[in-house]
Amino acid sequence: MRFYDIFNGDADGLCALHQLRLADPHEATLITGVKRDIALLGRVTPSPGDELTVLDISLDANRAALLGALRIGARVRYFDHHFAGDIPHHPLLEAYIDPSATVCTSLIVDRHLQGRYRAWAVVAAFGDNLRAQAYSAAGELGLDHPEVETLRGLGECLNYNAYGATLDDLHFHPAQLYRRMQPYSDPLAFCAQAPELDVLRNASAGDLRKALALPIEQVGTDAVAVFMPEAAWSRRIAGTFANELARRHSDRTVATLVRSGAGYQVSLRAPERGGAAMHLLAQQFESGNGRARSAGIQFLPDADVARLMALLRHPSATGA
Ligand SMILES: [Mn+2]
């Protein structure tokens, strides 16, 4: 019998797995990748009796592989907050799925573990840009302000590291970061001892400086868009940059568009004060997906840019 830990390579995926494995240590084959690489379950060829733990990747996007694994007789534990569609009923499937906008996968795991490693869930919530939830969960831990800000920095660095078209764009393979985190039940101890964090902090600050120098386009009165060049730094910072723009333009929808061949990779953020559901907007395009506050389009062909701009101008017209 083998264990497979299959997880999104961002802060949320890493911290979800880390909490579960602190509670229930098992040597496992790690399957992960860049944040946008969500078709991870299909990379495993399970045998009967194998145990698969799947974290922070849409069930809907992995449905065929999931059904295949269950059919073979593998046991699957599935924690996620992305769009799932119908959740299959199967005696070998244990699913903890909550797509509400106020949770991330690590907070679902935290609930499951009754808060045992909550500080890591706080790190993940910051990484997924759920600041209100992160501060509220941190409040229950009795940490002082600088400690909470350290957790925020860690979450943002881990999240930043996962953005890229391929693993070559990243500073660290997410599995390598997970291995570095593994000995630490306390993220503050990890922060004090991990040189990787200095690398990520400096790199993200440098990438963000370049992004903030780009022109911001006003799209009607309700949205802003930034077009970014085809470069590894753009691909790495686009998500963090979109979060930063959303804070600076809290009443607007935000779009970052990174040039990618004959089109763009798009990140979308809802106005902080609430507004249209970004996943419904993204789903107007073939490769769009995500959540209400944060969504993306993997590849937007040049021919579709005008249509996206029109939808950003009048988001309610999409039913979003
Ligand atoms: Mn997540």
C-alpha cells in the first residue's frame, strides 16, 4: 500500500498538507506543481488499497482521475474550496469540500483537526489573500502583532513562489519547500530558520517594483487592468500584484494580463467591498476558472481581449 500526497503548490496547498501530516505522519509520494497546474490527480497510477490525499485542487477539474482511482479501489481523502460540481458518493471517498468565499483549504483542514496546527492555517489564509479570516484565526492564538505579521509574510512568500508557467519560473520547487517546512510544527520557528524566505522576500519585492511601474488602464468606472510583458518575473508576480492592486483600488475589479504567445494569462480579483463573482466572469472563457473573489483565465487569445474588457466594463451583464 502506498501513500500519495497530491497538493496545490501554493501556500494553501502546502499548509493544508503540512497540518494533516503533522497530525498523522506518513511517508508519501509528493505530487505537486505550479499553482495553475491543477490536473494533478491524473499523474498518479494508484493500486487497490493505496491512500490518496488530495488538497486545494478543484474536484471538478480532477473528476475523471478521481473516479478512476475510486474504481481501482484506492482510498481518497479530498479537501478543497474550489468549484467541485457534483461530489461523487463512494465508500472510498472522504470529501471535505466548502466553496464558500471565506475559507481556504487549510482552514477546512484546521476545522477537521479542531485547530491543532492553526498557525499554519493562518499562514495559508494570508497566502490565499483571506486577510480578515487570517487575522480572526490568528486572534485565537494569542500572538502579538509582529508575530502575526511574520505569518502574513510567510503566507505571501509561499504563495508568490507558486506562480509561474512552469517549474522553471519558480525559485523553489513546492515539494522542496514542503520538505523544509516538515520539521516545524510552529511556523514562527520555521521563519526564524529558513533562508529560503529571504530569497523569496527579496525576489517578490523586486518583481513587485517592476509591476508597479507598469501603466494602469482604467476600464470604464468599475475596473482597472494592467498588461504585463512575457517574462518569468511577470508570471511570478501577477497573482501577488493582482492582490496588491485590489487593495489599492478596493472599489474596482482588477485584471492582470500577462502576455503569453498569441494571448494572455489573466488574473481577476473582485472589488474588496464585494461585487461581481469572478469565477462566473472567468467562465465566460474556455480556460477560465476560480472562486468568487479570485479567478483566472489560463489562456485568453488576443481575439477575446475586447470581449473581456467589455465584461469588465459591465460585469453584471454576465450574471456574474
Ligand atoms: Mn486555496
